Amino acid sequence: MSRVLRPHHGMCFQFYEGKGYSEDFTDHMGRIIREMETEPSQIIKLQVGTDIVCENCPNNEAGDCTTADKVKKYDEEVLKACGLVEGDEISFAEFTELVREKIIDAGIRSDICGDCSWDYICREKERILRAVRRIFKMESILDEALRRMDDAEEAPQEFLDYQTEIKKLDEYYSSQDWKNDYVMDEDGLLPKDLKRGVLSEDGIYDALERNKELMERIKETRMVKHVILWTLKDELSAEEKAAVKQGIKEGLEGLKGKVPGIVDIKVNINGLESSNADLMLDSTFENIEALKGYSVHPEHVAVADSKVRTYTKIRSCLYFEV
């Protein structure tokens, strides 16, 4: 057999803390909530009208609510948000989850019942709930970030792939949200069993500083690709272009062993006819500093000035880490 419940009471249950219109009412409502939570699989019938909670309400006059129009609007809005209609029968657990997902988590609770006399309680509870979820999320990011930092030398790419999440942690630490969460923790408003390492100023600061140091170290040791596409000048004949391309190839590939930091350097001069460039440099350097040194090294500059710049009209360049 189902129990009758007003839809908007599903919201009230979310943040109820023992306050109400009278002692009889609060005792009764507390008992109903405990019964529902003890047996969440029990079926409830949603009704826009007085229900099991209303029995001891001082606004209930012989089955008629003296604030009927106001709470009827609440009921209708809850049904609409949850995709339900009056008369639907559903388990208490399913209804509770719908209210949490479609109303509380969606942030529309105050749009529905913001004019309720108990709204201030719900607002504070929502503020704490948002903080708890935010801290939980940031704590998860911190834990994973520390793990990847520990493994950064053996698995640098995994560490680098997580930088987007670590950036969220950095943004949180410098935000007003972090300050508010810290104050709530100091005021004892957060659950005692909530893991809250992100609220330790030294802990999160040290983690972010360690991340910066690791990033600098990896940046210094990561190889860099240097790719160039050249188009030769139009006035060169086919024979001249062939000779120029061969000269560029020999000149640049001959720099390996002469210029420090070159891991590999190749010039492709045999592109397909459909290509819109004449030749390509594909080079790899030990790190970004090696590439910078290459760009100004006298041996490279000599090749560039004598064999490349004089004969090319278009140069497209791409650098990336590998």
C-alpha cells in the first residue's frame, strides 16, 4: 500500500533539521522522515493536497491547507522539474533521487520555494553541500596529482596529461570559493569525516610548487621537433630547383655532429606532384635550449645564408614537444 506525499515535501526532507511550525509538527515530520529513510523502497503516491506530513501542521484545518495556493505552486513546480504528474506512484528512494538531481543539484530549489519561511535554512544547507562537493572534487584531483608527481620521472606523459586538472586545483586555491570553504571549515560547518587536504594552505601550496618544479624539469629534458616547409622562388628553372634542393639537403643534414643538441635532422626533397611546397626539414633536438642554440649557431647560420634564404620565397615552420 502506498503512502500519500505532497511533492514539495520531497524538497523539505532534503534539508530538514528539526525546525517547524510547532513541536507537534516537528516531532511528527521527524518521525515520517525516519520511517521513509528506514524503508526507502516503500511506494509513495504523489498528491497535490494534504498528506501524511500535514497531519500535525497548524495550517491544516480539517484537511484543508490555509496556505493552499502557495504550496500548490510548490507541488506543481516539483512535479514539473522531476518529469512527474499528480497521482504517480514511485518508491521513496527514486523520488528522493529525482528531487536531488533535478532540483537540488540543478540549483533551482530557491526558484521553486524561495519565498518559504524556512528558505534561510535550505540556503545555508545548500551552501555547505556545494562546499562539500567542491572539496571532494578538488581532493580527488589533489590525490591523483600527487600520485602522478611521484611517478613523473617514469611516466612523464601521464603527468603532463593531467595538467588541465591541476590547473583547476590552482584556480580553486586562488579563488573566493577556497577562502569560503576554509572559513566554513574553521567554523566547524563541514562534516567531520570529510577529507580536506586541499584546505591545508601549506599542503596545497607545496603541491602546486612541486608541480611547477617538475614542469620546468621536464620542459628542460623534453625533445623538440622543428619542421619547416619551403617553397622555392618561381624564377628558378627545374634544373636549378633540383640543385638548390640537393644543396639544402646536404648542408642541413651535415650539421649533425657539428651543432650540439641535434638528435636527428632530415630534409625531404622528393615530394609528390600534388604538394604545394618544394622541400621539408624534419629535425629533432634534445630540448628547447638546444633548438635555440641551433638557430644562432655559426654553422647553421652559414648554411641558411648561403643555401636556403637566397632561393626560397615561402617558409612555414612548426615546433612541438615530443
